Amino acid sequence: MAQVQVQPQAPVSGASAVAANGGGVGQFPSTSLYVGDLETNVTDSQLFDLFSQVGHVLFVRVCRDMNTRRSLGYAYVNFGNPMDAMRALDVLNFTPLNNKPIRIMYSNRDPSARKSGTANIFIKNLDKAIDNKALQETFSAFGTILSCKVATDPSGQSKGYGFVQFDREEAAQNAIEGLNGMLLNDKQVYVGPFLRKHERENSFFKTKFNNVFVKNLSNSTTEEDLTRIFGEYGKMTSVVVMREADGKSKCFGFVNFENPDDAALAVQELNGKKFDDKEWFLGRAQKKAEREQELKVRFEQSMKETADKFQGANLYLKNLDDSIGDEKLKELFSVFGTITSYKVMRDPNGISRGSGFVAFSTPEEASRALSG
DNA sequence: TTTGAGCGA
């Protein structure tokens, strides 16, 4: 058999560091805090003095640009025990240093939670008197908060909106249900999921449209049927059922309304209704390119999710002997741990490309295989 | 009215 070369798909050192501290939430107690929103001139010793007030500080460092030595605006503070770290988070969060409130979180080097925006919510119409601490207190009733902030102008004045990110989607949902529309300091607040700018602007449901797409029609549904049913909602400019060359219905169609409000109402009222025992799906008609784009985005998203899942636990193998098949690969590597997937890459003729993948259930098992 | 930014040795 040819010599097998094994290399990690992602740096294994990074992956195991994540597993080791677990981000300070859940069952992994953490002693390492990330301190952000630092004013540029805040120093190590200022932080040391502040954090030493609540416990035994082992390590403090303001991170700086390698070349210019300018502060990057964040620091790490490590405590000797998790209780001190927890207390620091509780007591010192939002303490002003050089007149700017610091923001403390558990250190978590895995960026996926930060980037994904999961369990992240947006609050607006906040009374100006509600500061970071008040926001934190209000929302902590619903779960563990990873990060929380009231947006402020440079003078520190509240802009009347803010953000809370929870550790779990369920907590975020509960907070939205529990607080949206409630009075906080006599102002009715809006609480909803956080959306990035492009997500709001491109929001599928916000866009006005005239053309309605209907699918899951029965074979026998005709333009006349659609005209009769949709006619209830307003004046239409065209109605069509799409058909094969031989006239057989493709079971979907389009209804174009003169007035977008009528189109929206028709979708709202008729979506999910049953006709001839078929449950209709209605929506805004998308242009072909738009539809393809959406499918593409969805596909890329799911690719990314599987890539994240295998992060650190997936090994890329090359120089495999042609005689090694999927099962042999699994057999060879199962001595190092639990294999969750395995594959020898093959060309279209089924000939091994001499490379493949083995995924373990944990990054630790993968690194064992690397050194083994 | 108002939808951030963010992780080392």
C-alpha cells in the first residue's frame, strides 16, 4: 500500500482550543474574558486594576496592531477561577474606562456564533434613560446573554435602540414574545429578530408585487377557475395556468393584479387553502433569475453548515492506494475514534482519485489520527 | 427615526 499522507482540513490547534474552553457558556466554565469597546488609550494596567477588584487576575492584555502598536480596542482578562470571571462579567460589565463603557463577554475563539447572528435580537423605541445595564437586566430574565448593547452617539447619549444576543434561539424567541410591544419606562418598545441591512431591504415579504404565483393546482384547474377565485380580491390584468405542449397542466400558474395591495391580500387569504383536495401554495411571483439566486444562496448556506459541522474533525487524505475503497478507509481510521462520514473521491469512471475524507465525531479524535 | 461588532499565546 502506498504511504498515506494525512493533513487537517482546518488548523487543528484552533479547533481544539475552542473545544477546550467552550466559550464560557453551558457546562464549560470559563476563566477567560473578552473585553471589547475599549477606548484607544486604555492600558493593561487600567484593566488589571479594575478586574483585580473582583478576583485574582492571572493575565491581562490589550491586543495591539503588530506594527503600529495601536490598540485594537479589545483585551483579554484571564482569572484563576470561573467564579471570579462570572462575577467580573456581572459586576464590571459596562464600567466606563476613559469615559467609554467596556463590554465584557466570555472569550470564544470560534466566530460562528458571532457571525451567524443566531439568537440575536433588536430593540427600538427605547427610552433614552435605559442604559446598557438596564437593558441587560431586563433581558436576562429570558436566558443567558452573550452580548448586549445600547447604541450610543459619540457623547454616550442613547440612540434609542439596542441589541441583545442570547446563547440559544429559544431564549431570543421568548424575549421577543415576552417584551415586544410592552412598555419600558412608559415607552412602547419594538423587540424583534436582528436583521442586517440587506436582509431588511431585500425582505421578500416587504416588497410590493402585482404578480402572484400559485402552485399545487389540480390537473383540472383552469384559467376560468383562477379568474373566479382570485377575482374576489381585485382587478386582474392576466391569469394563466402553465401547460405542457400537449395541453396538460403543469399545476402552477400566475395571476397578475392591477393593484399590489390586492395581490398581497389574495396571497394572505388563499395561501394554504384547499381546492379539489389540493392545498395551494401562493407567493409573490419571482423572476427566474431571482428564484435561481435564492436557491443558490440556500445551497451555499447548507454547504457552509456542513463545512462548519466538520470543522476540525474532518481529515483530508491524499496518496491513497487505488485499492482502498470507502469501507477500507473507514476500517483503517476507526481505531482513532468514531467515524461520522468517510468517502474516497473518484473520477466519473469510478477510478479512485487517491484522495478522500474521514470525519470524526470530535476534533480530538481527528488530531489523534493525525499523530497516530 | 433608529438593525454593531467582536476573539490571543
